[in-house]
Amino acid sequence: MKRLILLGASGSIGQSTLTIIENSRNDFVLVGFSVGKQSNKIPVIINNHPSVKHIYLIDEVEAKKFAKKYPQITFYSGETGLETLVRTVDADTVINALVGFVGLVPTVAALESKKDVALANKESLVVGGELINELLKTTGQKLYPIDSEHVALAKCLAGQKRENVKRLVLTASGGSFRHLTREQLAGVSVKDALKHPSWSMGAKITIDSATMMNKGFEIIEAHYLFNYPSEQIDILMHDQSVVHSLVEFKDGSFLADLGPADMKVPIAYALYEGKREQSLIHESLDLNTLSSLTFHPFDADRYPAVAFARDALKYKGSYGTILNAANEVAVYAFLDGRLPFNQIEKIIGQIIGKHGIIEKPTLDELVALDKEIRHETTLLIESLK
Ligand SMILES: NC(=O)c1ccc[n+]([C@@H]2O[C@H](COP(=O)([O-])OP(=O)(O)OC[C@H]3O[C@@H](n4cnc5c(N)ncnc54)[C@H](OP(=O)(O)O)[C@@H]3O)[C@@H](O)[C@H]2O)c1
């Protein structure tokens, strides 16, 4: 029985993960979880998982109220609460389904306190890939990706000789505005931006999919997970989100992973440590009803965000943190109606242009830099009004 801590239980990945745990009670037991602001989701999760003894939520006052109502549970809150929960609770695996930079410290804390990590929070690798890989070496702990593309790549690479691999190919839908030109992006609405053509996901990753910053982040993620250089990781546009990624081999053949657009499939693969289990709680993909699978070349001019991610692998160090912080602030400004969609990449470019790179940043330096860049990006966006 694997003891699990689920970070981000109130989010899209978090809720799908709870469904898997609830359908695999012989294999997993939930001992702790976190939500952010959606504390209304806490009672339902406690009810479904009486094994939970540790819960984090952002608001300290609310945490005290919950502690009175549930005296058998320890509640954590505030800026350091997530890290404390991860470090102190006895568990085998931490599922990190947080969104954004806030996921980095818990990933590090999990590995340092001898826990494996099932990672949906790709930002952990974008900002701290070098640091995390170093920790994986020194601690001997394991990190299992949850992103569907990376689970697809892991399946295609399993049992293959590294020297036979020509390249990794990440498929991409192009997001909610894939049929629009760059010129047509002026004035697009938040409501339309949140309509992803094939996946139902949290707001931030849905916008990152529309700019394709998400695919850029996935290139960084693939680099740190599988140790291939940026030049060997390509993007292929694919409309149906059925082929989740491919590996091309030097003998001219490809391996691809196909499946439904349901995150429960890759989440289960990660929870079972990269093994297939027959916990079929999702719809099977009916290939009989699929009339076609279509592919197109990636257009770098249409999606300039991807070049920033490639630069993050060229310069490494603190570049990923600057990129991620500027992106997070710009995306939330768009979601709040404070920034037009087509200004997101411009803002990021301006912020990156102002900063030098710290070569081997410590965790503390990354945390401080993230705060600084957020502040600066917020001021830059305000100055545009
Ligand atoms: N959704 C997908 O299909 C998908 C696919 C592949 C990868 N991913 C990656 O998985 C991660 C999660 O994505 P998602 O779509 O599940 O996001 P989401 O629905 O927005 O959920 C994010 C979770 O993080 C919590 N959170 C946010 N800020 C926090 C803070 N400052 N402190 C504590 N908790 C905080 C949220 O809490 P509240 O909501 O309670 O505030 C929520 O539980 C992202 O890194 C994303 O890129 C997602």
C-alpha cells in the first residue's frame, strides 16, 4: 500500500488523481493533501478519505477554523506550510499537481525528505531542472512525469537503446486560437481563450496552450527527464490530440503512444511507477469512429513563445525562472482583463531582455528572483495602461 500526499487536490489534475485513488484503494492510501483557495473542497475529500491526517490551505484564519472542526487532522497554512507538510508527513510519494512556481519548493522538499515525486507541476523542471536532477542523483529518489506527452515518450523509449534514438517528437494541438493568424489575435476574449479544443484543464495551462508556452515548457521538461538536447526535441502539430507523442529512431521507424484525451491515463501510469495497470476508469478510444489523424509543421513565427523555452535550455541557470515568472504574471493579467492576449510574449521578451543569467543558482536565489521578476512584470503591465 503506497502512502500518498496530493498537492493541488482542488485542481484539474488533483481531482482526476483523487478519482484514481478512490478506484484503487488496495494500492493507494491518501495521508495528506493541499488545496489553495478552494477550501470548500476540503470536507468532501476528508469524507472520501478518512485516512487523511494532514491538510494544507493558503488562508491561516480559515485553517484555524478547520482545525477546530476536525481535531483529528493537523492543518498547515501560510507561505511555509506546504513545505512543512511535505517534509514532516510520513509518505512514499508526493503527487505535485500545483500550478506555477509555488510547486518548486515542495518538489525539492519531497526529494530531500526521501519521497518519490509524481510530477504534473512542469514549472518545477522549467525553473529548477538542474537542481532537481542533482537531487535525484544524490537522494536516489524517483520522479515520474504526469504530463501526457512525457508519459507517451517514456512508453516509447522504454527498452530502447539510446544510440538508436533520432529525436523526440512532442505533439501539440495549437490551443484555443490555432485557426487564427497572429494579426487576428488582437482583441480575443478570455472566454474564448479558455476553450481548449480537446483537453479540459486549469486556466493557466489552457492559456499556456494557446500561446504554446506550454509546449516550450514541455521541451524543457523532456530535456530534464530524458536527457536529450533541445535540437533533438521537435514539435509536431496534431489536431485530434490522439497521438500523445512519438519517438523517431535512426532506422527510420517511429513509435507513438495513442489514447483518449483523459489525464487519468498518464496519472495512473505515474502512480504505478511507470507500469501499466488495468484500472480502466476512463473511456476507451474508439479508433473505428476516428475518420483521420492530421499533422502539420510547427510555425515558429505564429508561436514565438517556444523560442524563449529553447533559450532557457541554451542559457540554463536562472533563465527558466525569469521566463516562468514573467509568463505567470502576464497570463494572470490576461485572465484578469489587464493585458491583451497578444501582448503576453512581448511582456516576457521585455523582462528577459533586462536580466542577466545567474549560472548555478541556489534554491533561495531562485525563490528571491521569482519574487523580483513578478514585481517587475506587474509594474511593467501597469505602466502600459
Ligand atoms: N490539467 C491538465 O490536464 C494538465 C495536463 C498536463 C500538465 N498539467 C500541469 O499540472 C499542473 C496543475 O495543472 P491544473 O490544470 O490541475 O491546474 P489547476 O486546475 O489550476 O489546479 C492548480 C492547483 O494548485 C493550487 N494552487 C494554486 N496556487 C497555489 C498556491 N499559491 N498555494 C497553494 N496551492 C495553490 C490550486 O488550489 P485552488 O484551486 O484551491 O486555489 C489547485 O489545487 C500545472 O503545472 C500544469 O501545467 C496539467
